[in-house]
Amino acid sequence: MDYKNAGVDIEAGYKSVELMKEHVKKTMRPEVLGGLGGFSGAFSLEKIKQMEEPVLLSGTDGCGTKVKLAMILDKHDTIGIDAVAMCVNDIACAGGEPLFFLDYIACGKNEPEKIATIVSGVAEGCLQSGAALIGGETAEHPGLMPEDDYDLAGFAVGVCDKKEMITGEDLKAGDVLIGMASSGVHSNGFSLVRKVFEMSETSLNTYHDRLGCTLGEALLAPTKIYVKALKSIKDEGIRVKACSHITGGGFYENIPRMLKEGTHAVVKKDSYPMLPIFPMLAEHGDVAEEMMYNTFNMGLGMIVAVDEKDVESTLKAIEAAGEEGYVVGHIEAGDKGVTLC
């Protein structure tokens, strides 16, 4: 008896590392010390010394049950973008710059080519956010997971000068809410999605005119990464007063998280174009509107609050970063919460 006969193929692990190296190299930043394969990832903090009061920000998350769709369709090159996005968007939401990322892949059986494909998506997410992929782990779990199954999670670290953190402290009545378009469902609500639609290869590969693509393509569309858009706003000298990453819990849970006591958000539902996947979900699943807004991003992946005088400049900065922005509401005095109208 040996480890391979017990279900863990060490040689496959070595091959996975070799195959993923080309993807990892693309994400390197000057601050990265050493190479892939060490016991830890090293990152120089030399540049951080230039900040008055540097604050480290961290985020960890996974892709939820969205990975199930990737497995059904045998398409694994974008799910890594989702893992990165869920972490770095949270960091950017607080005003931070993502510095580096680490991934964790648990699988029933290590298939080196599949693992490398997953990591290629992770690397792409890192490139989109400017974070370096400095380490990770692929864990083979025979007997715990079916051979074809895997799960993916990640961890990111970022930095921000304390004076530039987005805290909501300066939020006031009259401030304007600007939403940035999502690419679709992103990585939240898939337990409900999988109950609404038949999760089969045939169903997911069916083309729908209203979507302009197959159901699987619409659902697997990778989560938008908003790091560059938020940086573009900051580079224009605009102060983002508050920011909300619209993830699990949708509008009703996430928007109040950006508010300070005594402020209330008002969002107009018809102020931006909604992606067709959302009404399709509601119709097919007979999902009530309130539940839709309490589960999904409904077409807005990030919402920022800015002073009224900064609205046009903010929209231009978002557009310059390649994203779509819309004036979606405002802040008024009242109990901490959100009203959709």
C-alpha cells in the first residue's frame, strides 16, 4: 500500500504545479519575492512605507455552488475569475488596492490539466485586479469528494492609507447613488438558480433568444471585477463616501451595510437596464420580486455614494475604466435601510 493507492497522487500534484506556472507568472508584481513552490508567498511592503497610516485589508470567499455548473458543462476556465472577484471587490469596496491572492482547490481527484485550467481563470482574475497570485493549495480528498468534483476558494490582501478608506462616515442626505453594471448572476444565489432551472448539460446548452446566448453561458458569465473602476474614480480626485458590493443578500442586505446611522438609501428599480437573466429567473421559478432583490444583484454589482457635484465625473471615470455606470438613487435622512421604488 502507498499514498497513490490510497487515492492521493503526488505526481499529479507536481504536474499541476508545472502546468499552472505559466499562468501564475503573468500576475507577478515587483513586490513579489521568490517563486512558486515555496512554503509561503513573500511580498515586500517597501512601497507601503510611503503611506501615512497604511491599513491592511483582507477578504476571503468562494464561488458557492456555481462550481456545479462548471462541472456539468466541463468548463473550468472562468470560475477562477469568480473566486478572485469575490475577494478583491470587497477590498476595493473599502477603498483598498488588492496586493496579492492565494487560492485553495479541494478535489476528489487531481487531474492536472483541469487544475491548471481552473488556475488560468484565477490568474486572469488577478490580472484584472492587479493582484499577484503568490501561492495556493490543491488538496486531493479521496473518499470525501467524488472524483470529478472540486471546490474553489481564495484569500486576498490589500492596502489602503487610512485617510482614504471608504467608511460611510461623511455620508449625508442629498448624496447620489451610482451603480455599476453586473455581468449577470455573479457568484451568489446559485442554490436558488439550481432549483429554478434544470441542471443538465442539455438544458444549460439550450440557446435562448431573450438571453442572446445559452443558459449556461449566461449563468457562468464571470463576476465583474470593479477594482479598476474604483481606482479610476479615485484617480479623478473624487471622494467615494460609501460603497456596497452587491453579493449574497442582494439589495436589502448589502446596501444598508454602506450606510451610517441616520441615513437611508432610495433606489429606483427602473433607473438602469436589467439583464434578461433576472426576469427569466423570476418567471421560471415563480420567485417574488422582493425575494429577487433579497437574493441577487439584479444587474448592479457595485454601488457607490458620491456628492451631487461629482456625479458626472464619477460616471465618466467608470466609463473610462470600461464599465457601465448609472445614477440609481440617492441618500436621504431616516432610519438606516433601503427603499426600492
